[in-house]
Amino acid sequence: MHRFFFQVFFLGILVLSFCSCDQKQPEHVAKESAPPAVPLPHYQSLDPQLVELATHALPFWRDCRDEKPALVLMSFDPFLQPIPTVLRDRARELVLTGTLGDIDRHGGFNRPDPIVMPTQALSAALEADLFSRIYWVFPAKVEPVQLNLATFREQMVKAQFFSEEEAQDLVLSQGTFSGQLRGVPFNAVHYGELPEIELNGPMILHVDLSFFRGLYDDEIKTPLYDLIHQSALQILESGWQPLSLTLSYSTLQGAISLDTRFVLTDLAQVLRDPSLLDGDMPRPWQLRAEALYAADMFTESKKLELYQQAVKLAPQDPTAVYDLFQAHFLAREIDAALLALDRAVDLDPGYGAAYLRLAEMALEDGNVEMTLLLLEKAAAVFPANPFIPLQRADLLLQTGRGEAALALLEPLLGKNWSPTYHPDILKTLVEMKEVALNPESETEEPHDDRKN
């Protein structure tokens, strides 16, 4: 029997490293930040729009196109991956006229007919002439004087963000790389130099969760709640009044851990209510920081107790409920963990990606029925993702349930699959249908083809 088993849960974003530091993904949150010694001045609140992927910010950026704003992008990934030539006209049309629903249908790999990937979001915006200038504020754990122009040029060309000519015209001064990118003035600004950005006209601000990944080292050197505090303070102190302020989680792609999703949620809360910068953190935040900062010293039962306290204080906070799921799961209380995860997903569907990770773990353990159950849960949360029913169909075929697999395959065969990004899917679906209609006398055990 054919073995298909598609593994498309997690797509890594392009990782850049143009300075001498390792980029480590945060795994634990920080200890409680110390309150300021003196009361902070009054800051004008901002109203961020939270989105899942960078592509989902495109309609908000487009709404400001007539103002010809500058973009200040705070992200580890500059979203400058080039768009395939064959898709550029469609991408421009999508950016200029597509609804949020249209962009969701065509704005990610896990769609039948992608046009613009999240890693191409800024490229698509430039193709549509949305911005008059770009300031990419990149996270770096080295001092500005340690940046290297030759290394940066090499990285930009290798990543296909810049042409050879554009890269050679770049200059470096006081922590900022400056030049022209696709006909638009471009500055790549070291995070420490963010206060030096002077904007004299309209602007848009976008913050991606990956930004904190680039700044984080460990809970001793760079506690995450300190990074939230520092970033919010710098944004508010700038006095910027962006035409649009968008924040993207980027956790659906798998490169950014769901465990850190709270960072962007809490940053948005601070920007809406700057008084949170003055004094103690909200108690649920303190409980999270206490549990995860001292994770190695606490027993799982102690962590569970802290998370249960947090959920009692904030029962509608999906980040707190997700923490509770994690604690139950680590304590091997699977039924309680799944109940907590279901609640977290009800409050924030973005946490549904955890079902996919759990399904992967269940399959590695050989538990096919649990894998199918978790994939079914994920399919309910992400009905537009065709790769979830595709994987379910594959598992059903491998366990001799051709009729059930066929019911999942038929709708997939009717979809318009991209010849650019998914050139072989239709052929594979036809082969799977043939297997479903003509099952072999013996079926094979499901397995993970990634190990072969």
C-alpha cells in the first residue's frame, strides 16, 4: 500500500544572523519586573490590532495607502522573501482589493492556493506601493558597534531580500544600515537605536512576536516581562501616533512557540493601558512569572497550583488557561489537560495549533486513534486548512478505512491547488483515491515518513 503521511504542521521562518550571537527561542517567561523607582509620566494609549499572521495585517496597511506612510517594522523576520514572478500580479491585486477573508484564503502555505506567504508580507506591500519608507527594527543581542556591513550585505543577498546592487549601496552608521530597497528608502535599525528614529510624517507600526525571540537569551539576562516592559516603554516614549498599529502572533507556522503567545497579548494590553508600566504587574502575570522563572526549582504540583490560581483570577484569559493546560500535561493529567486546552481554544482559536503538536506526539507514540481525534479537533478550529483532512485521510487509509478516507478526499480533489506551491498535491490525491477504492488485502501500520 502507498505510504503518504503528510507532515505539514510546522513551517520555519527564515532565520537571519548577521551579528555574532545565537538566536535562541524563549521557552520560559520572566521573573516579575521591578516597578519603576518613580511614577512614570502619562503616556497616550494606543489601540493595537492583533492578527495571526503578518499577511493578515495587509488590509490594515492598505487602508492607509493614500497617506503614503512610513512603516516601522519590529520583527526578527523582515517579511521580504521575494514573491514568485508568476504570482506578482495576483499578489498586487490581492493586497489592493482583497478582503481579510480573501487574504486568509491566499495568505499562507496551509491553503490550497497560496499567493502571498507571511514571509513575503512586506514584499507584497512594496509591490502594491503601500509605503514611502521602511524602518526595520531588528532585535540584536550585540552592541551597535559590533554590527558588520559586509556580513549584513551577504545575508541580505543570500536571503534574496536585496539584489547585489542594492546590497552594495548599503551603508552602516551608528547601528543603522541604510539604502534603497525596491525603489523605497530603507533603514535596518538596531533595537538600541530605536529612539533615534525621527518620523516627520504619517507612519504605521507593526510588531511581530518573533521580535522577542531575537532579544531573548535566558530568564537571568533577559526576562521576558522585562522585554515587554522595555518595548512598550520605547514605543510609548516615541510619541508615535500610528495610522495603524498591528501585532502578529506568527505562531501558526510553528517557528514561534505557543508558550510565548502571551508576550504579544500582554504587550497589547500594556499599550492600551500604559498605567500598567507603573507599579506591580497584574497578579496573573506575576503568577506566571513566578512559576516559569523558577521552573527548575518547583515541582510540577507547585506549578499547577500557581496556574490554577491564575485561572481563578482570570478565567477568561486564554493565556492563563493555556498555562493550565501545559501544567496538567506535564503532570501527565491528560484528560484535565485536554479540557483546559479546549477552553483555551474556545477563548483564543490560535491555541488550536496545540492540537497539531499533540497529534504529532500521539503518532510518534503509535496512538493512531488519539492522533485522529486530535486532528479532528484541529480541523474544527482550522476548517480552511486542507492538510489536516489530508493527513486524516492518510491515516485512515493506512488503517484500512478506505470509505472514511474517501469522504475526506473527495472535497480535496475539487480544490484549486497552486501549481507554484503545491504542484504534486493533486496527483497524490488521485493516488490516494485509487487506494481507497481498491484497498489492498493487508494494510500497513501508520508510520512517520520523516524517519525514512
